[in-house]
Amino acid sequence: MSEEITLMKGNEAVAHAAIRYGVDGYFGYPITPQSEIIETLMEAAPWNTTGMVVLQAESEVAAINMVYGGASCGKYVMTSSSSPGISLKQEGISYMAGAELPGLIVNVQRGGPGLGTIQPSQADYFQTVKGGGHGDYRLITLAPNSVQEMADFVALGFELAFKYRNPAMILTDGVIGQMMEKVKLPEQRRRRTEQEIREQCPWATLGKTADREPNIITSLELDSAVMEKNNERFQAKYRVVEENEVRYEEVKCEDADYLLVAFGSAARICLKTISLAREEGIRVGLLRPITLWPFPTKVLNEYAGKVKGMLTVELNAGQMIEDVRLAVNGKIPVEHYGRLGGIVPTPDGVLEALKEKIVK
Amino acid sequence: MDTNNIISPENLVYAKPELMNNNHMHYCPGCSHGVVHKVIAEVIRELELQEKTIGIAPVGCAVFAYKYLDIDWQEAAHGRAPALATATKRLLPDKMVFTYQGDGDLAAIGTAETIHAANRGENIAIIFINNGIYGMTGGQMAPTTLKGMKTSTSPDGRDVQTMGNPLKILDLVALLDGVCLATRTSVHTAAAVKKTRRMIKLAFENSMAGKGTSIVEVVSTCNAGWKMTPADANDWMVENMFPVYPIGDLKNI
């Protein structure tokens, strides 16, 4: 088969990648700037080809709870939304984490707080990696910086979610969701049969057969002693994820005196800043976290022994900087540069900030 | 006839349904939940759906429903059971999917999920226990609490001017085209239990036949929350609940 390369939006790539991956169900509610995901799915009508269910729910709350129901059956199920809608989904995400359910949530971020703006933002970093919903839980978080990664991370998100029985999120923003790039979609996989799901997910509620006990999906446990054990089990799992699933990209870091730390669309802007800075003789590299949780703490700590300073570039008022500072642990200066409310920084703006705050 | 005669198998006229396990129920003595659980267990067995049934438990008194019936269960967030059931039935169309919800869960916090699942005509059965009060949290006012009824959050009685009127959600739902069965029953007499059993069986059959959404509202007692004996609670229900929530079919097609 010849290589199939298409030009499409990041949001469209998510939809097509979901069909190709053999996702069983998508449940969503329209909100800008991510409505192309459900529109693309409805246009593609995958229920006629792969049998994938696509449903427009009555709210984001209902959509995430449909994901909870579908995930309880061991199915590949997903939802998508943008910041205000993701806030509504937090209850369901917490319940999924508590019931150890795998599923994929896509957040195409826009500026807040409140109804905010429909322009891109990365201001949901705290919400995503620090909890969002109630209780001690973690959300596996992938931050794509291209349309290709929007497509690729659908598969990666489901793989990690099922490997650890934990919800996973693609945390992206209006820039990546709306921009068009070429993308190579994965080959079409068939959806798993019920028998395959019974074997892969022995915990799934597919109907109790005579040879096993009832499967019960719940986050409830009123016995505090047992609930503490449950929490300890979750925490042990999170430590395994932190040990094994950290992903990041290094650009021109080998000879760098300074490091930019940025994810998603901000990292794209930093690539241009690197060449502008190097033209002026400032040796700058980029460390791009791909997983925001688990966070690339170890590698950042190592770079703190090699570079003179770091600048985090974020489309927010300074959120990821807290994790970078924790990683660096005071060894070198770490400062933040960001634009707020839907404004995207320019490469020149990043360079100026680097010179003003770090290079000096 | 001595005790041995009475308990001999040939004289057995009543048995615990096979699908009910030996876990101790947390329900208060006299509460309607236990009877409805038993009826559901019997109907699933009669229809031979034990390997095809997925139950969705609510938040409220029936939050632990999954402890008592040996089938696969999902425990939902408060009010969201119809959303879970929607996805489950759509992804597993050959299964029988039912929700079991109280009036706070279904008619307050879950109103949107109830109305929209029913409006889409999801092929699910909704068993709705309406006792006019929040039992699990200790007897607060529900959307279905009667006018003038005293609860811990309406200590002087429900004032409909400031607290709203009893919500007849079954009447609302019955108007929706996606609904094939909307019926009210009770379980306070043997005849009423029999009728409830018939309606739950029909609801489960409708789910399997793909006829649309079935809702069986069981007008129930909460003798603990109402602060009455079980017998008085039954009388009070007949006298006060039935005029507001009349027993019978609103829709059965």
C-alpha cells in the first residue's frame, strides 16, 4: 500500500485516527474550537463501516458518563471538548480514575477563566496534571505539537489507558486543533470482538457468565481501611507510570547554554526562537515534555547541571513552571514567559523574554 | 404438620431468588427496595437474562444495589445512570440494560440525563423508586416530596410557593416519543407486587426487543425517613402519595 498522506486539521485528524484505531464509541457535545471532531465523525459515519458508535450527548456531563459506561464494558471509548466543557467533565474523570476505567478525553483548550474566549490557551495545565476532579488521582496526559501527533496520540492514549486502567487525556489547544498540516493516518484496524474484550478485560461488565463472579465497576468503598488500600494501590500504579511512561523531545540541547521548556503549540513557536537566538550567538535548546503527567522531572534535573537557566514558555500565566522548578530544585534560575487570554506569543517575544529574564 | 413438614421441599411456596446472594441488605426494615430487588432478580431469571444483563446502580439508598444481585453492575455518579446505560446498550445492543434509581437521583440531579435518554428512545429499562424523600442522606426534601410534607430540609412542611411543587416526572417522560412504557406501580400488597413484577418484565422485554425506553415508577415507602411504622407508611402512601402519583399506565405501546 502506498503511503497515504492527507492535509487536514488537528481536530479532523483525531476523528479519523479514532476510526482507524477501531474505537468503539465517541460521545461528545459541541464547543468551539473542537467541534470538528464530532462533525468529522458524523460525516464519516463509521457505524456503517467499523460499527463505531457516535453520539451527540445532551451535555458534557452526560458525554463523560457515557464514556464511563462504555469503558465499564471494556470498550475503546472517548470524548472531546474544550476548556469550559472539560471543567464539566471533571466529576466523571474522577469517577473513572476511582473505578480504574480506561478512556480517552481530548481537551482542545481555549482561554479562560469562565466562558473566556474561543482563542487558544494552555491555561488548563494545572487542572489536567494536578487533579481537576476531586480525590488523589492522576490523569495520563499527552501534549501533541502537530497534526500528526494529534492522530498518533489517539492510539498512544488508548494503549496507556488500557495498560494502566486509567483515563488518559490529549491536552492540546485551539492552534493545534484548528491548523492544517499533512498527516499520515494509521492503517484501519478492526474493532475487537466481545470475546477478545472478555479475554483482555476480565473486569468488564459484559454480562456475568457462569464461570465467574459478578463484575462490579464502582469507585465507592465506605470501609476506610479498604479505601486506604485502594488509594495505596492507585498510588503504586502512578509510581509505575512515572517510572516507565515519561516522554519528551530534545531539540538542540547538546550544546545549549540555556533551555526553553514548552509543550504543544508553545513548543512550535520556540523552534523558531531557537534559530533566531542562535543567529545572535545565544546557544538555546528546547526540551518539550510530551507527557505532562508523568512529567520529565529526571531529565530536567539533569539539564539543571548543564545549562545556566531555563525559560518556560506557556500560553498561560505560569503553570508548568512550577513542575520545572520542582525538577530543577533551585540549582539554576527558571523563569516564565507567556501570553494570556488567547494571545499566542511570537518567536521574537520569546527571544526578548529569554534575554531579559535568563541570559541577561 | 410439624416444622420438618413445613420446610420440606414439596411444601415450599416461596424461595429466595437464585440471583439474590446472601449479603446482608443495608435497607431499613419495611422499606420497598428489598421487594423490588427480589422482583428484578425473579424476572431476570424467568427471562433467562442473567448472562445478558447489566445493571446500573444510582447514588442514594440503592447505591449498594450491586451487592445483592449476582449480575454485572456499574455504579454511576449521582443522576448519571441513564448516560451509562445509553453507552452500554448502544455498545452492547444484544444485552439487557437497566438502571435502578431513586427520585433524587432521577428527578433532581439526573433530570437532564433521564429526559434525554428517554427522548432518544434508548432501549433501556429504568426502574424508578419514588418515596418522596432523600433516604440515604437522612430524610431531606426530594423533588417528589408532597406539598406540606415534613422533611429535614422542609421542617415546616414543603411550601410549594418557595420550594416548588412535587415533580411528576413520569408524566413528563411519558410525553416523549422515545418512550414505549411509562407506568406507575407499588409493592405494598401481594397484588401490587404481582403487577410490578409484570411491568418490570415488560420493561426488560422491551429493552431486548429494542422498542424504546421503558420507565417503571414504583411508588414506595420510606418508613424510616417518614418516621412511621412500615404498616403506617403503607397506609400513608395510599392516602397521600397515590392521589399525586396515581397508579397505572401513562403509556404502554
